[in-house]
Amino acid sequence: MPIIEASVNISKPVEKVFDFITNFENQKKLNNMLTEIIVSGPIAVGTRIKYKGTVMGRAFETENEIVSLEPNKKLGIKTKAAPPASDVTNTY
């Protein structure tokens, strides 16, 4: 499985950054294509997140699931893909 890595330095305390990324409504601030975010419950492994939006006038929807969570250390989110594509896991 290919691994792609990128890094960014953020001059804020880890707790503030983690709080920001685990408040999924903030994704709209980072991605102007998103119009709606539906979270199935409290932030925990197994929680499902649905993103809805538009790209070039076309609606899209993605199904996601939190697959790992260590407060102030790690957040893993799997995006489920329809075949022939493969699921993708992003770890922060």
C-alpha cells in the first residue's frame, strides 16, 4: 500500500490543534467545497462522518469513519471508496 506523507508546522499548543481538527465543522473553513457535515455521534473510534459538497457544480458525498483516536496525539479517518477505487485512511 502506498504511503504519502506531508507535514505542516503550526505554532499553537497541541491541544488547540487537536480540538480544531476534531471539531469536524471546521473542515468547512479548510475546504470551501463542503456544504454539510454529518457526524453520527461523539468523537470516538467507529464514529461515522458524512461530508457533502459540490465540485464544479456537481454534488458529492463521502462516507468516513474514525479508525484511530489518541487524544492530542493521533486521529485516523478512513474514507470509503466505491470500487474500483480503494479506501483511503488519513492520519493526523
